[in-house]
Amino acid sequence: MRSRAAGTLIESPEITPDELQLAVRNHSMPLEALRYPITPLGLHYLLIHFDIPYVDPDTYELFIGGHVHNPFRVNLEELKSRPAKTLAVTFECAGNGRARLAPRPLSQPWLGEAVGTAEWTGISLASILREAGVRDGAVDVVFTGLDRGVQGEVDQQYERSLSIEDAMRDEVLVVPGWYGMTHVKWLRSITVLDREFEGYQQARAYHFRTVEGDAGDPVTRILPRALMVPPGVPDFMSRMRFVEAAVITIEGRAWSGRGAIERVEFSSDGGASWSEAKLEDELSPYAWRGWKTTWNATRPGEYELCARATDSSGNVQPLEQNWNFEGVQNNAVQRIHVIVGPADREQAPVDSL
């Protein structure tokens, strides 16, 4: 483990230029930011499918229409004047962990840090739909973004939908509990349909498929995951950790969109044995939950630290990678390689001399 070279964070072949272009446009949350219940501004993960559109706040309008009685337009100032609420919500990209799959699906190469928690302020979607007067027979609500591009040989606006039942939930100003692809940015319209939406991002992308040609299952709610703040100090390239021999505190966050977090377990031997961590109080029903435990790291040597979460619906993180063609919903347990004991050489800081 001590001899791991640069570029060995993943086992698949080297990163491609196409993946690199995506990686430099988007960024993940540094794991040390897990110390904060609300991710600091600028450290929340970021994924943008196409280009960032130019939006002039003075001329922006949102159109609400389709299968409704009273279609209407509303500008930004009018939206801001409406009653709003604030929710702490954890977002996670559906492709989080994709880069650790072998063979690696070619898309944004996330390792495992494509997550963040923010306080989101906005107006209830249900209030907008009630004002528009949804007609009988409504099936889906489609959200169309201003960002446009080509994917799967289809020139498209970024569009996703929710069922009318999900769209009318009280907490939907973002969509708590769902993977990040659900949260359409730079909205230009909200359209109610009397049929299922079959746009590219809804019907073709974001499906869990393990058999070529199979339609697969659509990605929806977030599977449970626990992440820990890496202890000690990192090797610059490999990010392997060096920890001084001591009893140390291990902390992190856990979340799920399929039930409340009920248990987080910690392992220092690669998952051969587990101990239960202490859970902190919930920040909100829609946000990650803090956890802490202690590790008796007094014996020098090499270790593999793991964390896994269990939610109230009985979902447990798997130990192995969850391979599929798109690299989505891979919530295998986090593994951090650690050396207890000093590095081969140490340079004392000048201010300590």
C-alpha cells in the first residue's frame, strides 16, 4: 500500500480526454467539508450537463402551461415576492462512484464525493400548479431548462419530469431525496402533460441497465451512503493517509432518499468486522446525518477504513461495486487506505525550529 503510485485511485484504464473535459468543468466536494452540517459556499458538488446559459435577471420569465386551466408567465421579481420557505436538503449525483467501476462507464468520472448539503429557499411547486389549475387527467409535470446540448445524438434542452403526485408534495421546491439529475436548473418552463414524458433525459438516460439493449429501471431516489472525513494527512498524489499512533475520532455524514438513516458502522479492517457509530441529531428530514466513532489506531501498520449506512427501509450499502452501463447508483462502501505511523521522512516546519 505504501508504494501506490500516482494515478492509482481507480483500477480501470487511464482517464480519457473526453472524461477529462467533463472533470475540469465539474467539481466534487472535498471530503474534509463533511465536517460542516451545511456545505460551505463554493464547496458543494457541481455538475452541468451542457453549457451555462446566460440568464438576464431583468428579462427572465418562467412559463407555466400545458394541461392546465390558467397558463401564465411570472418574472423573477414576482417569484421572489411570493411566500417562500427554506429546507436543508442533501443533493447527490446519480453517477457518484462511477470512476471506481471496472470497466468504467465513460461519463463524468466521480470517485465518491459528488454530494453536498445546502439550505435551499424557494416557493412551493404545488402552489404554482394550484394557481395554474391542473386539469383532470394530468400525468406528468415537465421541467425544461435553458441549457441546451447534444446527447445520444439528440439536440435537446435539458428536461426532466415528475409524476403529478410527486410534484404536489409539500416539500418540493427542490426535490428532496432524489438524485441530482431531477433538479433542473435555469428553468424556462413548467409544463403539465396528460401523458408520460418521454424526453431523452427521462426515458433513455439515467437508467440502471446491466444487459445491453435492455431499457433498465429509471433512477429515482438516493440509495444510502456514508462518507467519513479522511483522518490524518494525505499523500499528495495517491491521497493515501498517514495517521499518528493514537486513539482518534472518526466522523462523517450519512444520507438516504429511501428512509431515515438508522445506523452507521465503521470498519478498520476492510469490512471484515464492524462497530456501530454514534448518530447525531437530524439537521432536517431531507439532509444528511452526522456520525462519530473512535478508532484505536495505536498499532503501527496499514489499514483500510470503511463506513456503511443503513436506512429505515432496510437498505444497506453493499461492500462491492454495483456495476451498470451508465455507472449510476453505485453506493458501495467508502474505503480509505491508511498508514499508522510516520512517513519515511519528515520536514519540520520552520516556525517550530
